[in-house]
Amino acid sequence: MADVVVVAGPALTIPVRRHRMTGSELAKRVALYVVLVVGAALMVFPFVWTIITSISPEASLTVSPSLIPTDPSLSGYAELFANTPFAVVVANSLGLAVVTTVIQLFTGSTAAYAFSRLQFRGRTVVFGIYLATMMIPLQVLIVPLFSELKVFGLLDSYVGVLLPSLASAFGIFLLRQAINQVPRELDEAATLDGAGHFRIFWTIILPNIRPALATLVVFAFMGSWNNFLWPLIVLSSPQLQTLPIALANLQGQYTTQWDVVMAGSVISILPMLALYIFAQKYIIQGVASSGIK
Amino acid sequence: MTVQDAALTTRPRKKVSARHVLTVLAFLLPSAIPLALFSLGPMIASAWVSLNQWNLLSAMKWVGLSNYIHLFSDPTTGAVFLHTVYYIVGYLPLVYIGGLALALALNTALKGRSLLRGIYFLPVVTSWIVVAVIWRWLLAPDSGVVNTVLGFFGITGPGWWTDPTWAMPSIIIASAWKDIGFVMVILLAGLQSIPTDMYDAAKVDGAGWWRRLFSVTLPLLSPSTFFVVVISLINGFQVFDQVYAMTAGGPNGSSEVVVEEIYDLTFRYSQAGTASALSWMLFIVILAVTVIQIRGQRRWVNYG
């Protein structure tokens, strides 16, 4: 940070000799901060309200949301863990999300490599079919999907929950865009050194698309973590329940104790936020360690 | 490679080609098999359902194209498509320009940028159930924060989600607010792959901030922009959660969108055949819009 001075403008962190900011540069800087902080306040408000409501046992939906906790207490959280299987549910959702993310990283990066780097007939058409799988609303696919898994005998199992999200066209598209931006000269140099596609994929492409991979980790995890409709339909055993279903049940169960519902919401947001903050390091580090200029 | 070399390598090339097929399959099958079985399969099944009358309980009854004919003659169909397009036209520019501005601002070496990035991402991870409660309150006609603030400036705010004219703008504002962090994350990852020496060169040439934005940043960011636009349109046509949570299509059906109608047809009226037909009409529209974008991308998308 010592001799890095920011030049007003986007995407610019150009190492130059330290110099004093001129008056207008400083004014721009301050203006940017003001806008960003006001915007951030607007963004963070609902979350703050969720936390405050979760520690206000008197809170209810009928009163206007208040930013001053009335008689703050953690009884909402205590109620949640004492009288609902919330710990089990969080563990279930974590497990499913981790498995989904790992599988989608594998299926996504391999497919993206094929669509970006391998020549084969019908490549555009196949890619189009992949994208087309995103174009039909889930609401209408659920009935056929349910019948299909019934035939396989996979209802009420995590395998049944996982099967429709083993590969995601969204993730494949995201990674393909990233691989397309990796200079082909790098592959060619590796080919001259005798590297095959698997080695190029592993040693050249993957390290160079780290920001996109980290982005996919966030979205794959979030997709599984927030998945509601499909697990609701597939799972019937209470011990297999996932977090979004438990949250929906809370709303039915604690219609007057809004603090319990919001305690559940806070717990559902925190792991996602932690994951994003962790992944962000890799999203930003990507270029620094990739060796491309 | 000389002609002679080429002639010599003709035979082994066939062998390489068989290996090439195996390579392609190795990279493609891990995703192709699950997508074929659990996305494409159910899609084809729903196409079949769309040609039948089915209440999800008794046996299907073949009706041919009459579900489609019925939908084409029903004025609701046009209305729900119109509302959906209205949503997209309002939502996409807001979320893209907002997300771009944020990504640009938070890509500079500002103090506290990690914290700010985290904060702007918060709405993305918050469930629509919570977001809808908050926005209905912010946009409440009488005591809501927004109308109270407008009142300070002597403006009488509209009825927002309680008013047929303002229901869709309310949904658009809440959606843009929630998704701006999503666009920011994608564009930030894209900005990271722009080599800094491009900026050095532009600066040496005396290019100002706007000039660099339009001549360096945006062209080099175009693959990420393309991704955001294609995904936002695919998802925008299938907008559902926020409508369901904020207005449930009301008041008086003024914010009823296509997937809301599909949901109602399936789970409220048990008309799975009509719902499937409407889904396939939506599919054709989304497909056409996406194909146009893929065709048009070589005009503006710049892959390194």
C-alpha cells in the first residue's frame, strides 16, 4: 500500500510515486465516499432490522419496524434451538450446499473448458441446449421431475435433492466466459511443451479463472442453501429437513413471535455472508497470482 | 509444416481424432448426463403434458394444441407477458448501471472497500420473504419511509404496491435493490481480468476518465456484461418470487407476471396442461431473445 496511489477512476490501482491529492481529487474522493456510504446504509438497513427484531421479544409484524430494540433479549434464539430441530437443519443444509458446490465446480469447469477450448461438431448447438435448460420455469418441471425420481425410488433422499443440481448451466456459462478471456497463447505455449488438454485445463486454465471459480462457489452454495421448492417436495422425513423449509415452518408456527422467525433469518444469512467475505479474497487475488499481464 | 509432413501425418491424425472424441466426451459428459436426465428430460415431459388436459390426479386426456389455442385467445396471456416485459425494461438498466457503478467504485483502492462490498452483497443473500416485508413497509402509502421523505419536499407519494399503476415500479425498485450486488460481483470478477498495463497505455495517451471507461473498461468488460445481460433476461422473464411475496400479482392483476400465472394454473386451478403450454410459450420467447443476443455478440463482445 505504501507507494500505491489511487488515480481517480475505475479499475485503476497504478503504482506511481506518492503525490499529494489536489483539491478537486480530494473533493471527488469525499463525494464518492458519501454516495457509497449512503448507498450502503440503504443496503444494510433490512439486515440491521432483522437482527434488531430477532432480539426484541415484543416485536410483531403489526407494528411498524422499529430500529430501537424494545427490551432486548436472546430468548428468540434460545427458543429456536430448544424447541425446534434448528441445529440439525442447519447441519443438513450445510452438508448439501458443500456437496452441491464441489460437484458444480467439477461439472462446470470441465464443460466450460469443452465449450471454450475443444473443437467439435455441433458445439454451438450443444451449448445452446445447455442454456435452454435455464429457460423453462421450475414450477412446471417439478411434476415430471417428481414422477421420474419416484420411478428411480429416490424420493425422500438427499440423492433426490441433489440430482437436479449436479450441473448448472448458469455456472457453465459463467466459467466459459472466464475461460474465453484467458489468452490462447498460454495454451499454445503449453502445447508446444507437450501438454495435453487435461494438463492445460489443470495447470493453465483453472489457476487463471480463480475469480470466476470463487464467484461460482458463492452462487452454487447460495443456490443450494436457499433452495426451497424442490427439497420441500422431495423430502418428507422430518430429520432430513433443510433450512429454508424450517424457516417457512417457523413463520407458520410462530406467527406472533416474530423474534424467533427473525432469529432463524439471521442464522440463515450469516454463513452465506461469511462465505462471500472469504471468497472475495480469491475473487480479487485472481489476477495478482495468475501471471498474465 | 510442409506438404510432405502433412502427408506423413495423415494416418496418425485419424488416431488422434479418436482420442479427441474421447477427450471431448470426458470434458462434456459429467455435465451432459445430469442435464439430459434431470433438466432436458422433464422439459420434454412438460412439452407432452402441454398437449393434454391434466389435473395432476386422474389420467391425462389428449387435447392436441387446444391448450395453446385457448391461451392465444385469452387476453390474460397478453397481459401477463406485457407485465413481464415491463418488469424487464425497468429492472435491467437499473440493475446493470447500478451494479457497474458499484463495481467500478469498489474496484479502486478505497479504504473499507471489503466491508462495503460485503454490505452491498447482503441483499443478495437475504430471502425474498424478509426483503418483501421491508419494502412493503418502506413503500407503505401513508406512513412509509419513502412517502414520508417525499412529503418533506412537498411531494405526495403514490400508493406504491397498493396502486395498480405503481405496483410494478415497486417490484422493480425492490428487485434492483436486491440484485445490484449480484451484478457487482460478476462485474468485479470481470474487472479483475483487465490487465493494468492497458490503463497505463491509455493514460500515457492522455485519455481521461470517461474516455478510458468507454475505450478500455467497457470493451474489455464486455464478456461479463454479455453474461449479465443474458442471465438477467433469462431470469427476468421468469420473475416470480418477488411478485409472489410483494403483491401476489395484484392489485387487480396489475402485476401478474407469466410465471405467477403458471404457478396459479398448476397449484391453484390444477390445470397442468395449460400451465405447461404457457411455459413453452415463455420458453420460445426466452429462446428467441437469447439466440438474438448470441448472434449479435460478435458485434460488441470482445474476447481477449
